[in-house]
Amino acid sequence: MVEETEILNIVYSLATSPDFERNGICFAARSSGLYRSEDGGLTWQDAYASLALEVPLTTVAVAVSPNFEADRSLFAGVPGGILRSVDGGQSWHVASFPPPPPVVSALVVSPNFARDGTLLAGTMEDGVFRSGDRGEHWSAWNFGLLDLNVLSMAISPDFANDETLFVGTESGIFRSTNGGRAWREVDFPSDFAPVLSLALSPTYADDGLLFVGTESCGLFRSDDRGHTWTRIGREAVTDAVNSILLSPEFPAKPDLLALLSDALLVSRDGGQSWLDWQAGLRPEQGMASVVAPRGLGPGAPLLVGLTDGGVLQI
Amino acid sequence: MNSMPGSKTRRVVFQPTAYRGMQRGINQIVEAIRPTLGPRPRVVAIDRTFDDKMPELLDNGGVIARRIIQLPGRGEDVGAMFIRDVLWRLREQAGDGTATAAVLFQSVYNEGVRYLAAGGNAMRLHSYLEKGMQVILDHLTDMTVHVAGKEKLAQIAESICYDPPLARMLGEIFDIIGECGRLEIRPGRSRGLEREYVEGMYWERGLVSREMITDRNRLRTELENAAILISDLEIEDPRQLLPAIALCIEANIRSLLIVAGKLSDGVIAFLLANKNPEKFQAIAVKTPGWGADEQAAALADLAVLTGGNPFVRMAGHTLSQIKLEDFGHARRVWADYLNFGIIGGQGNPRALREHIATLRASFDGTEEPVLREKLLKRIGKLLGGSATLWVGGATELEITERQELAKRTAAVMRGAIMEGVLPGGGVSLLACRPALQQKLDQSTDPDARAAYRILIKAVEAPIRTILTNAGYDASEIMAQINLAGPGYGFDVTSGQVVDMMQTGICDAATVQKSAVYAAVASAGLALTIDVLVHRTQQPEHATIRAPSKRKRL
């Protein structure tokens, strides 16, 4: 079943409530603002309605607290900073950033957010900002980050213990092992950059497995925390990889999804072979973002953000 | 006849008197340093009654050796000055490890003298000692592990400075800034330790005029999305600047930082007269660095960081040739009376990486300490941030000593992060015994066998000293350690035999290796000294020295 809701402009990012299966809450960040759905993406409302904006506020990134049911916190990356809501998007607060205003390109929330209140924001030109107080105050932490144009971020599922993060930039990949306070370059050939997407195994702390999607050089896999890399899907993955999703049971269930600009590819064997997941797009439509709130198993819903502003539920 | 009168000003001493004299001097220096080895060091007081001052309390072998200027006996003095020089050089080079080197040196020298007295050949022994030293160094290299994370780094720091609060602070700082990061250690105003992280890079050059300060509360000026004119030009006439300013205004650039070798009063007055932060603002600083080489390096770093092209006086550049692409750019620029900084330089990240890689290669390829320090400083600047540690204390003396300790610990930590760590407490040296024993078993040459036997005994000396200093029976504990197996040692704080690495008791590999090299190579060389020639009269330049400066044990 494919359903499409009519909203406008590019959907840069999608985020779902951790309890999506029960409450159907999800958010779409797009050129014309942030939209909220309470029915699994069938209908959408303007999440910035309380701001009564005269002009649309482009929203590039959105992230939901892993403890959303209790704290109702969500964060939206907009040109100039980050908006923070603690009531599920009903009202918003502007987080303070040092000038000049950054353009936020990626947002990640600590899996241990309920206790550590940590969020990180990747920006274009200004590197990484970090907040340790639930998004209220932010400061730049760019020690060792030699490229300040951040395109993608990924946080370790075991962040509470290993404090590990990766950022993909215009010219390579950087890793932090101290909660985003300092960065070291990962041995990833800079010729393969820009790095548009990153995904860590749910058991990264044990298996050190991560995937990287590039703009023009395909998809790469590392089984040793980024020390060595293998290109995967050489035949199938020939376009820019905008997003990578892993099954929550990975590597036991090695399902892997790669979102290209015009195709949705799925691998059921950790990237060895790939199938085109027929999304049923019109020729003029492109795909910009994807989220799988219940994993990648058969019958699990998949929300796909389109370049014309639509959101598909597959 | 062991010695004979020489000329009026020379006295020649032969064996065995020469060895005995040198041995006494070496032993005196080492016995003065020995109590400082280990986590429970005792303090050595240097008498300063000639200066009407309280004794200087020291627990660093290199400094203790440095304070001993002369011993009474002539032969003793030669031995003492020999080892003093070895230890001071080691301290300058590695920052630590002098007490370990001292006990190793003493063991090798004393056992070597015993062997030579029994008829051994000094030159051949020296040669085999150096071969044995290589066995030790190779084994230490094999045992080296690299460390990361603030807890591990704090453990290393504590094994160097034995100051837990300082160690924790340095662990956190180095976890953030990395081995090449820029760290300034300054005297603090409170009793404790404080640290601050500074975003971006900064250079020690302030604004050319106080009138350029716009934030009177913070006494600094900040520019956003600024263009940067990178040069060492001497700008005498405001008209020289006009092409650059015109280009900025045409390109709608509203902030300009001018880096120049010199600006005349007229140029400064011109910039101040045209100060209008609403429309266009230009501030100026002098080119960082002292001397042509440092300035050229600073210009190169600024250019790579900001994506600009430097204008260099020696190359005949003038601003009349300037093009828009010659300007560097940064998200933020700040300047105060003393420094200026750049945050978010918009140079090509790939070029920046290559530049840092070149500097790192130069750093690795040189042994010259001053050059290495300059290169490290440049790399640290380019890595995107710096840290400042303020060291406080109750008295000025306490602050100075703790500041010195922090600097020394930081230097050793850099080496430890770069080159890894080894099990501490003398365990890594002890672990070299099987490799040396194997060499001993394979050797048939008496001098070679003696050299390996000497080294097997020497590598036990540090751990025995640590145990004795902590008040334990070294032989009893050594038996427990041997029973526990490789990697195990004695934690004198808990009184337990433990896995040293897992417990976090470790030493910087570079320090351990430097100590072994300094001790064994120098002791081997000292053993080849067969004849001493003393002056019978003090040379004139030596008698000028004031008596109060001469320290005796």
C-alpha cells in the first residue's frame, strides 16, 4: 500500500516517536517548516503554528528525544540555530548559539538523553555544537575537526558508556570518543568524500560495525570501527547515498536499507546483494529522507520524505 | 703507582684508582636520587644556607643531579659530573625517567667495574652492552600499547606526577586536545586548578591600536564573516591599502582583518578614521612570529587555514596586485591587546590536512628540541582549539612548583600518547629478563655473557628500588611477582600484586626507552674510561665563581 500526503517542498529529515507503533507521532522537517502527524504520516499539521510565522521557516533537521513519551522533547535545526520544544511541538524555545548564526545540518540525541541531556548538532561551516542541558545552551566543540562542513552524524547506541560519535563531512569522516568534545580523523580516503550518511550497528560497542554512504563513490562498510573499509554494493549503489538504515536486530538479522536520490535499495545479507524496493514514485519525484520506525522487517512501515515535499508511507 | 704527578697543572690517574674514584662519585649522585623513585618518593633537601634561604625540597632526579655542582674528591667529581650530565640531558629530552636511569646506570657501572677488575675487556663489554640494550628496547617496543580516554590518560598522568587532582585535570585536557594540542599552563589566582578551552586558533599578536577595540567591557573586538589580508608587508601609506579595501566593499565584505609586518601611524589613523562597524570595519594586527622564518611559517599557516594567499615582502608582492581570491575568510575573528584569533577558517579542509601532515612529518623527522617545539605549536594551532590550565596554590612557591610539575607531566603525556605506554612500577624492564637470558644462553663469548648478565641484574634495579622506597622487602615481593606471571607487579599503594596495565599503573614508553638508552649507553661508555687527567690548579674562570653557588653533598 502506498499513500501520499500533499505537503510541499523537500523533506530533509523525518523523525518518529519511540512509541510510534502506539501513538503514530512523527515529524517531517522540510523547506517550508516542520510538520507533525499523529496518525503515522497520513495527515500533517504545522508544528510551528504557535509561532505564527509570516514566512516559512526552512527546517533541515529534526530529532526526537528517546524518552519522548515522558519529556515530550523535540528539536528542530533551522538556519541560525535550533528550536526546542518540551511539549511535543506545541510551543517552541530558541536555543542560544554564539554568533554568527550557524546553519544546522544534522542533529543527534544521546540514547541516554533522560540522564545526560546531551544533544549534538552538525552545521555547515561551524562544525559541531554540543549541549549538555537538554538543548538550552550550545557551544562549539571542534578540537581536531579539520572540516567544519558537517553533512551527517551518527551516535553510538552505547553512547552512555563509549561516548562515541561519527560525523561525515565534505572531505572525510571524524570520530569522537569523548561525547563530541574532540575529534580525530577516521582513516577513510578523502577522495571518496563527501560523506552524506552514516549508520552504526545497534551492537556497535561489540562489533565495531559502521556503514558510510558517499555522494559519488557508493556505500562502504567497516567492521573495525573505521580503521579499514570495504566498498559494498558496487553494482547496485551507483548514486548518492542520502540515508542508511539498519535493522534493529542487526547483525543477527542483517537487513540494510540505502536511500539513493531515485531508488530505495534493500539488502537482506548485510550488503552483499541488493534489491530495488519499489517505492512507486512518479518520474519527477526524488527521495530525500527515510525512517523505519519499526525496523526493516516484512510489513513494517517505512516513511519516505520526497523532494517535492511529499511523505510516502510504504 | 696508580697516579703520577704531571705538569704543574695536570695530574694523571690510572686504574684501578680511576674506576674507584668515579664509582664513588656516581654512587653518591645515584644514592641522592634513589629515594625519589616510585609512587612513594622521599624528598631530597638541597642546602641553601649560603644564600640565607630555606632548603630546596626536590623529588626529581634530574633537578637533584643538576643542583650538585661539585664533589670534593677529584675522581669522584668526574664520575658525578658524568652521570649528572646524562641525567640532566635525559630530563631535558624526555621530561622524566631520571631516577630509573640513575639506578640502571649505577647497576650497570658497578657490575661492569667488577667484571673489568676481574680481567674483562672494556671496549668489548661496551659493545655487547649496546647490543643488549637493543634487546631491551625491542622488547619494550613489543610491549607498548596505545592509550586513549580521559581515565587512562589520567592514570598515566598520575604515574608521572603523583598528584591526583592535577592528573585528572590533565587526563581530561589531553583527551580533548590530543597529543599535539596546544596547552598553556599558567599560575592561577585560586588555590585549586582551573581549565578553559579556547575555540579556534590564536597567535600572540594584538591590535596595533587600542582604539580598534569595540567591546570595551571585554576589551576585545570581534568580527563575523571576516576577510583576512595575510601579509608581512610594511604599509607606510594609506593609499597602499585602498585596492584591498575597495575590493572588500565591492564584494560586500563588511569586516576585514589586516595582518601586516608594519603599519605606519598614518595608516592606523586612516583605519580609525574610517571605522564604521555598521558598514565596514577593518582592524589590524602585526604579523605573528619573531624573525623571518617564524613569520613565514605563520603566514603559511594562516593562508592554509583561511584559504587566502599571503603577500610576502621578500617576494616583492604589493597590494596593488591584490585580487578577491587572495583574501582569507573566517566565520569569526577576534583580537585584543595581546592576541588575535580565528574561528572557523574557511580554507580547503583537504589542503589543511596535507599541511598538517607535512608538519607532522617534519616533527617526526627532526630530533632538534627547539624545532620540534615550534612544529608542535604550529600543529596544535591548526587542530582547532587550545586549552589553558591555571595552577593555583596557597603560596607563590607552591604555585611555581606545581606549575613546573604540570608542565613536566604534560610533556611526558604528549610522548605517552604519541608512542604508547608500558606496564609501570619497573615491571616492563623486569619483563625483559627472559629475552636477555635467551641471549645469554646463546652466547659463548665471555664479554658478551658478562654484558647480558649485567643487564639482567640491572633491569631488576628499578623495581627493587621502588619496593624498598615504599618500605617493602624487595626480595619477598619479587618472589610474589615472579609467581604471578608477566604483566604483574606490585601496587605499593594498595599493597597487592596486580596486573599493572589493568590497574592503570603505567609508564610512558618513550620515557622508559629514553631512560634505558641514556643509562646503558652512558654507563657502557663510562666503563671505557681508563685514565683520568685532573687539573691541579683551578683554571682562572673556575675560581671566579662565588663560594655561595657551590653545593656539596
